[in-house]
Amino acid sequence: MQDKILDFLKKKNEYVSGEEISQHLGISRQALWKHIQDLRDTGYDIVAVPHLGYRLIMCPDRLLPYELTHGLETKIIGRKIYYFERVSSTMDVAMQLGNQNVPEGTLVVAESQTKGRGRLGRSWTSPKYKGIYLSLILKPDILPACAPVLTLMAAVSICEGISRISGIEPQIKWPNDILIHNKKVGGILTELEAELDAISFVIIGIGLNVNNESNELPREATSLKEAKKNLSARQENINRIELLKEILRKIEDNYLILLKKSSSPILEKWRSYNITLGRRVEVVCHRQHFGGEAMDIDTDGGLLVRRDSGIIEKFMAGDIVHIR
Amino acid sequence: MQDKILDFLKKKNEYVSGEEISQHLGISRQALWKHIQDLRDTGYDIVAVPHLGYRLIMCPDRLLPYELTHGLETKIIGRKIYYFERVSSTMDVAMQLGNQNVPEGTLVVAESQTKGRGRLGRSWTSPKYKGIYLSLILKPDILPACAPVLTLMAAVSICEGISRISGIEPQIKWPNDILIHNKKVGGILTELEAELDAISFVIIGIGLNVNNESNELPREATSLKEAKKNLSARQENINRIELLKEILRKIEDNYLILLKKSSSPILEKWRSYNITLGRRVEVVCHRQHFGGEAMDIDTDGGLLVRRDSGIIEKFMAGDIVHIR
């Protein structure tokens, strides 16, 4: 019902009498008043003026399911959303939901995380209302060995979303870092539950620094707001709702391409954003170090590295150090 | 306390007065009586004779934690056991336990399963007290891509356990079938929860037909009891407790070899039990069919198949049809 009231107020975009809203939605004036109060508590700025009625002045800067699904127009991604003001980790919630057999595309989004996770148990700082912290449940009919391509697909989608909404062109460092001017702005964590030859479900976790100020960030990190400030000296916040919606749309587009065709269109886009290929790198994989030149990515998402011996090795996962 | 009473009765192996037991364990005669009743309800045959006391006549044919841990002498495997008379699937329980961070080696064992699972959502018939149905939680520090070796390790351990306890020499069909005279007697289901470059936990599920009669089995299956009947015309049940304990010991031995050294000693044993290598096979992997000759297994557990074109392809998972 609150969604319907918001829809109505948004469509009118002027004062509407309580009587008109009540009649339109078939609820009592008292019930309407209660819903308006609840919406105000959620952060919606709704004024009530005698003889004029209600008017929606401002929507809150919250990644609320209503705001995210409004005009999202996806078929799979984000059709079902679990929203939390504060959660230990969206990954933990998504893992539980995955085991409860929720539909593909189910999204877990949080305004803050107390134990936000990065790869290999590292932490992800998740201050309230500053970033985008989400976990997305996918059920692709692919072999577990092909799962790394999903990380690349997510990276491409995030870059496309950022570029579209903010005008900033981010870069990808293999396999899962989103950078702006060599500073980390986002990361992707892919976890899966699988048999040896069939994926039960994959969880793609995304952490993105959006409106963090420079003093709220580690030295090696940045946020979209900071990057934009450097670009235009403007201090505006980025609209997290529009950004997240655009990223979800891009994920749906790229995911469907991946399932229908093959990984090559995704890999092509990935190459255009990446800053790893062609460089001398050190790969740290499973506590071992391997030096060489990053040649290309393989169709399964693996990084092909030419060792000094001339042999080309493929890495499916690991940390990369770019060497000058 | 019931474990201690059983220990005491087993050690004495004759009539012991209630007073002696009570004093030894520091409990009242009433408390002892209550525990004895509970043990009888569980299936222990304990007689009570006036002026003589209690005597343990027979232990039940149940895979009870007390019976399994008694003399098991492993360090990791089966140190913590969850026992169920009846469960939907030990895999489901183990998956929940895995997410609750139970120690490595935790075992879930059931006397029957209502929804016993095989690979790719197939069912595993699990009649009560007839077979061994278990799921084992492991946390190996290996890459997810190496997980298939764990299936081979489990297959070898099951064969060694069966051979030691029953004298029957089983065979392995790649990747996860245990056969006797080309009939299926057991299967292994490996599931994992992982990041792309680190395993959170692996669950190894084992289903084994032990004392099923031929009319309780599908045509293409057999049980250890049936196989033994063919061997010696004897109708004895196999001791499931001793068999399971021996399999757990073998799993611990082989798992430690795998972690400390490499996969080669395990692969060597696997080759000696296998009936797939050297044969013409059809591999059905992800709904595609591939014909060729099964050449060998790779260090990561993959099956190397020489296609008719002469190219050797590696399969990490799939169904095998042996072609005559």
C-alpha cells in the first residue's frame, strides 16, 4: 500500500487531497494518515497542508526496494530485494537465502555492514549510506570451472553503470578490482555452492565506495564522489539509487549475453576496461608468487601469464601486483 | 554418562552390581536405573538379575556415536558425530552445519534418509538400518579446482575399508561409483562452498548398500551382503559399525597423505581399483556426449580421454558409459 501511495504522489507531483488518495486506493483517511507517518519515518519528506493535501517533496537517499524496483525494468535481476539498514554481511544473508531456494536474481542490499567481506576473508569497510553493498544470487547452468567469468561479467557491468551515471571511466584490475586512477573504488567477491559438475547457486558480492569523503577512505582507495570532485571541483553526492539501478540493468544485459552466446562479448568489453593485460605482473596465488607478463584472459576468465621461461601459465584466481 | 556406563559394562563383560557401577561413576542407584532404561530404549540389550546386577548382552546394530567413536582412534575424521534415525538428507544437514563453522571432520550419519541424494539431483534409496549414509565435512587448504581429487580419495578409502572388513574387492568407475561385479554398491557425492580461490568447506557424501537383500535393490545395484552371499553362500549381515569405522580410518589416512604429500599416492591406489581406464567410454558432461578411450586420470582428478580425432581431452566431471 505504501508503494501505491508513493506511486500516486510521484505521478501527481503536486498537492493531492487526502480524500482523493483515500478514494483512489480504497482506504480510510485514518489508514492513509498512518501510512504517511510510516513513510515519513522511513525518510520520505511528505508535507501536509490544510485544504491542499499531501505532497511528496523528497525521496530519502536510501536503497529501498520500492525505489530500486521503480522503473528498473529487469526480468531477473533485483525482482526480489531484501533490504537491511545494517547487516553483518550481505554475503552471509545471501548464502542463507540461496540454501532456501529463493528465485534467481534475488538481491540482498544493505546500507551498512558490520562485517563486510572481501576476498579470502579480508574485510570491506562499509560505512552507512556512503556506499553500495550488495549480494546477488544467480543460478547459471554452467560448470563450476566457468564461474570466474561471472566475476568478469560483474566487473564490466559495474564499469558500464558508473560510466553511464557519473561520466567517470573506471578501470578493471584482474580479477575483481574496480579502480579509478589506480585507486580502488570497488570490489567483487564471488562465492558458490556447487557439486563438482553443477552449480547450485552463485553469489556475486559487490562493494562500491560512492559518496565517501577522502578522510573516510584508506589511502589506497577512493570513492566516486572524490573522483568526480577531482574532475569538476563539484561537491555533489552521486545518486546511489540511480547508480545501483543502472548497474543491475547492465548485469542483466551482460548475464543474458553470457548465457545465450558465449563469454567472448563480455571478455571483449572486459579487455577495453582492463589495466592488467600487457603489463609485467606478479601473481600471488595460494601463497605462491609467480612473475611474468600478463598476456590475455582465456575464455573461462583465467589470466594467461608468460613466465620468464617463455611458458604461458593460466591463473584462475589470485592477487595481482602490477610491476612498473 | 551413558557412554561411561557402557564403557564400564563392556570392560567387565560380566554381571556387575548396581552398587558397584553407582559408586564407580558417582551417581545414585535411581539415576543408574534411569540411564539403563534409556540405553535399553536405544537398543542395548542389558539384563538385570537380582543379587548379580547388570550385564550387557548385545549392542544394537545402530551407527550410534558412542559405538563409532569407541576405538576409532582418528584425529580429525568423526571426532564430532551428528546421528539421526531418519533425516531428509545428510547432505542438507551437513551444509547447514558447514555454515555454522563446525570443526573439520564433523560427521553426519543417518539410519535412513527420506530424500537421499546422488549426483545432479538424482535420488539415493536409503532404507532403514540397511546401508551407510553419511556426510563428512572437510576444510582442505586446496584450490576449488582440486576438489575432484577428494572424490577419488573417498572412493579409494571406501574400497580399502570394504576389502579389509568383508574380504570383497570392489571396483571404482570414474568418478564416483563403487561397483562389485559391475553392479553399483556405493556412490560418492561431493559438494563444496567456495570462493573462486579458496574452499570454505567440502562435504563428501557417501551412500553404501550394506545389508540390503536382492529384492530390496534396483536391478543394476547390489549390496555387500548380496556380494558376500555369492562368494560363500553365507547369509550373515555385515557389521556396519566396524565397516564404517574402518572407512573413516582409511579416509583419515588418505586425506592426510593428500594434504601432506601430493595426489600421486592416492591416484596410484585409485588406478589399482578402477575399471574405467583403458576402456572405450562415452562421457556425458553437461548434456554433451563425447566418445573416446579413457587414457588416465590427471593429478587434479580429471579423466583424460583420447577422442577419435587423436586429441586428448580432460573431463573434470560427468557420467561415464563403458562401451564394450
